Amino acid sequence: MNKLFSVFLIFSLNASAEGISDLNAFVSNVSSMSSEFSQVVLDKKGSKLQDVEGVMLFKRPNKFRWDYLKPYQNQIISDGDRLYMYDQDLRQVSINPIAKVGGSTPLLIIAGKNIEKYFTLKNIEAPVGNEASENIKWVEAIPKEEGAGFTKIMLGLNENKLSVMKIVDAFEHITTISFKNAKFNVSLTDNDFLFKLPNGVDVVQNGGISNNLSTTSNQNKNKDAELIAFANDWANAWSTKDTELYLSKYAQDFKTPNGDALSFWQASRRQKISSQGKILVEIEDIKVSTKVENLARIQFKQRYTSDKLSEMSNKSLLVKKIDGQWLIQEEISGK
């Protein structure tokens, strides 16, 4: 009996160990891929938050495109140097250097070459909720970069080919991407990964925003996008615990919550933020209203998560443009 158990144990360990070797074989032997995909997002209770379909391509190193087709049409494209993310509803394109966002982009684990530069790999058994299959080997990838926006990726490979991918975020939402009708080592050119800028969209690039149209209506739209980008930059600075960048978003005449002197409030914020472990601040349902040309109010729902606290609240920022920069004059929170 002990001998049989030992043989079974060795077999199990060998089967598990094949996960990383299959992933390495996939990276080494598959230079390109095209596939249809379905993407389902579940919250931590198992309720469905999103169900979309699309097509994807990749070509090593670092070139990929994801075209979401149903029920909306968005795009994520990397030409190898820059990452383009187009949101059709916002009519906005964000552009970032791949070198800057490599560790926070799950898609690079598929199209990249030096995976272990950004991720720590580990062999795992089939995740809960997946039917066990001796043909599917699983690898867990943990991002080395803090503030990546997700906690881990689980890759399922079948005969050294990618079959399914799961992404877990800080709120325990699970995104499952299943590939079908996949073709490997297909002939692709660099032109397949060129991003074509749609007319009339706002462009967020390196912290700044520009617009490819110069009409008055689009100037107003550009202003809204600029304020939305300001709010996101403020939240990101808080999330990454960059206190100096975070505090630089506040005006010298900022109305502190308890009427304290600004220097006292700044010192208390530094202490509170630095005393936390990991922080994640996410904002959604952003609404912008402009009172006068250089004064506006930004309203949104804020989800704050730390090692000690998790809460959702409504927030309002009264901002003023001073010397070409938007700065917060008043901050109001409510449940």
C-alpha cells in the first residue's frame, strides 16, 4: 500500500510540475496566435458582472490586440512600444509606454518573452470551479510590481498551448477568458498591431490630455476628460502611497475637513497613508459639472480598500484651475 501511494504521489507531483514547463514551451514554440475569446467576470459571491466576446491576436515580443465585439466595441492594442486602450463609451484613448506598464498588464504574460521579469510563477492544481482534466496544466503568476491592479493570474495550458486564463483582482473578482478556434504560429505583420485613432476622441498620454479635433464642442469634451484624468491621477497617487504627488493635488487654500491649518492636515495625511499596508482606491460613475471656466465639481463613487478597512462612499471634489493646473479646494465625503 505504501509503495502504491508513493507511486501515486510521484505521478501527481510530476503532473503538477508540467505546468511551468508547458508555459515555457508555449513561450518558446508559439510566436503568434489568433483566437476568438469569451470573457466572464464574477464577483466574490459568484454573481456575473460582465459577459463579453471578441477576437485577439498576438505576436512576440509584446505585440497584441484585443477587439471586444459584443456587447460593446473596445480595443486594447500594443504595437510593441506603446499600449493603446480605447473606451468607446468615454470616447477616450489612453497611451502608455510598454516599458512603464509591463508589470501591470496581464496580457503581456501571453505575448511577452521574459515573463519571470514581471511575474513569480508557481505550479497549481485546477482552480475551484473548474473540472479537473489531466490534459489541462495550471500555472499561477503573481505580479512582482505593487499596484498592478490584480493579485494573480492563472493560466491553463493544454498540450503546451494556452486554453484558458483567469485574473483575480484586489476585490476577489475573477475574470475568466476562454479561447476557442485558436490558431498558433499564424502569419502576422506589424501592421496588424497598428492603432488607428478614431475621429473625435480624447487622448490621455503621459499624464496629459489632447484632442484630435479643434471644435468648440470638443473643447468642452476635452475639459471633462481632463478633469476625469485629474481624479484618476489623484486616486492612483493615493493607491501607490505617493504622498507628495497626492498632496500636490490640493490647493494652498484647501478647506480642510476640521478647519485645521493646511500644514497640520498635510502632516496627518502623510502619517495615515504611510501607516497603512497596501492601499487600493478605485473610482467609478464620475460626473463633471462646470460652474465657471476655471472652477468645476467632480463627483464619483469611491471604493477604498486597505489591510484594515474596505468601504464604498460618495465623494465630491471642488477643483479650481490655478496656473494651468487643477487643484482641489474642497473635498466632501458621504455614504
